[in-house]
Amino acid sequence: MSVSVRLLREEDLAKADRVMRLAFGTFLGLPNPMDFTGDAAYIRTRWRAEPSAAFGAEVGDEIAGSNFAANWGSVGLIGPITTRPDLWDRGIGGRLMQPVMERLEQWGTRHHGLFTFAHSQKHVGLYQKFGFWPQFLTAIMSKPVAPAERSSGLTRFSDVSNTERQRLLEDCAEVTDAIYEGLDLRAEVRAVTQQGLGETLLLWDAGRLAGLAVCHCGAGSEAGTGVCYVKFGAARPGPRASTHFRRLLDACEQLAAEKNQSRLVAGVNTARHEAYRHMLERGFRTDLQGVAMQRRNEVGYNRPGIYVIDDWR
Ligand SMILES: CC(C)(COP(=O)(O)OP(=O)(O)OC[C@H]1O[C@@H](n2cnc3c(N)ncnc32)[C@H](O)[C@@H]1OP(=O)(O)O)[C@@H](O)C(=O)NCCC(=O)NCCS
């Protein structure tokens, strides 16, 4: 079998999307594997955000799998990786890991991580070959959206001018840098704005940015119909982090209500113990549990006292 790996092109996206749904749906045992994630989208959104980090494997002239890298400044993430189920265990997944690892090296990202299924020895084994080690569980949680008033001290990124957006992006980078040196979510904020995937919420305290939440909403985004998905949320570290985190969750729920979404989805690594507990206390329940695997077994920002929502899927 001859396999070649190359950058995905726009005309490959529909095929790569079908492989992605079939692969996850088959692995998870869905009655109709193609129903996986409904009308939520990963392949097209990630390709559009960073086409130089979207790779496809070709067998014959068919796309047989894909893999992606995300650049979060000093942090580089891998996935989603998928290969066609009839070709599993023939080395294609390993081949798709290689260019993604190279891309992370080229970017100079320092901390590398991924989310995977904790119960699968195959998944853990595959990533371990590339230097990733399993650490804490990541809980993908959700709660029903309750109606709520818009709170004060909040800016919506889509409401401000282009000039002001530049300044706000700097503020976001400053908050994330305080969480983990060089952590930078500007690419995700831009992707949401440019592709119309949802909204970025900015929370203020005494004139200073106290938190941010990058949210996907509805069909065609990573959320899907009826869902507001917090792709990344963070409160500035410090004595008021816990208060800001609660306000941030309020703001996400308000956004979801305003956009007529019925569920709020947010993932958290359980090593961020206080953040995880806050979410449980607030009524979030775990729908899917995976494990964060981290290169060189480094902890990164998965540690107590860090008020961050993300799941690295
Ligand atoms: C996960 C997935 C991408 C792997 O693709 P693949 O083409 O089957 O992967 P490969 O054949 O390259 O690698 C399989 C590796 O699994 C590992 N493995 C398999 N069984 C194992 C076990 N019991 N213990 C440890 N490692 C094991 C081996 O390292 C093997 O590599 P090797 O060929 O060098 O021995 C594919 O199964 C898939 O699409 N799954 C559904 C979607 C999904 O779960 N994606 C990943 C989300 S994190």
C-alpha cells in the first residue's frame, strides 16, 4: 500500500470531513457513524484558520486520513487525527503524526499537548511513540442554558472597531501569558471573528482585562446546532481569579441564551482542580472524559490555581 502525506487542499476538505466523522463514529460505536458531531465542523474551520498545519494522507488518489496542528503561541496542540477505519493499524496514523510534529518544531512552540481517549491503549501507545505521556483526565462538560441578563464589565469582540480589536488582542495575549509564558490565543480569536464562528467575550475589572472566552456557537462551528462551546476561557491569575472565573462562566451562559442555544459545553483538565470544582458546583456534568497527553511529561498550565477552560480536542 502506498501512502503519501501532504498539505490538505480546499478540494480535499469534504473527503477529509467524511473520513473524520466515519473514524470517530466507528470508534465510538455510533449506530450511524456519519452522525458524529452532527452539523459541528472541525476540518474546514481548522484548515481555514491555518492551512499550513492541515495534513492529509493519500492512499491511491483518495484521502484516507488527516491531522492538524494548532499554534497557541508557546503551546502547540495536535489533532484531530483520523484515518479511514478499513485502513486502521497499517501505519497511516503514525505517518500523519510526523509532519504535525515538524510543524510544531518549526513554529518553535515549547509545550506540546493533545486530548485522547483514556480507555484506549492503542491511542495512548501511538502518541507515546512521539514523546507524549498521559497525565490528568480532561472532562468535556455541559449544562442546560438558563435565561440571564447581560452583565456589566463585558466587551464583545464583534462590537468593537478594527483599531480597537488590535489593542484588545494584545490584552488577551497579556492575560494568557500570565497563565503560561507565551500562551497566545490570538489565532483562535481571529478564526472566530473571520469565519463568523461565534464570539469572543472580554471581561474587565477596574479597567484591566480580567478574563476572556472564545466561544463557538451553532451549526458550522465546532459547537453545532443548539450549542455554545467554550473553546478557550481564562481568568487572569491572582487573588480574584476565582471571582473572575465565575463571572466568565456567567457571561458564556448569557451569550448562549442570547444566541438561542440550549446547551453550554466547556472542557476542563481536572489538574486545574479549582476550575473543575467551580464547574461542577455550577451544574456542569461530564459528557465525555479523555486524557491530556503532554510531551516530555511536562505539566504546562494543567495545574492547580489555573482557571482555564479548554479541552485540546
Ligand atoms: C487513532 C487513529 C488515528 C490511529 O490511526 P492508525 O492509522 O490506525 O494508526 P497506526 O496504524 O499508524 O498506529 C497504530 C499504533 O497504535 C499503537 N498501538 C496499537 N495497539 C496498541 C496497544 N495495545 N498498546 C500500545 N500501543 C498500541 C502502536 O503504537 C501502533 O503503532 P505501530 O504500528 O508502530 O505499532 C485511528 O485509529 C482513528 O482514526 N481512530 C478514530 C478517531 C480517533 O480516535 N482519533 C484520535 C483522537 S485522539
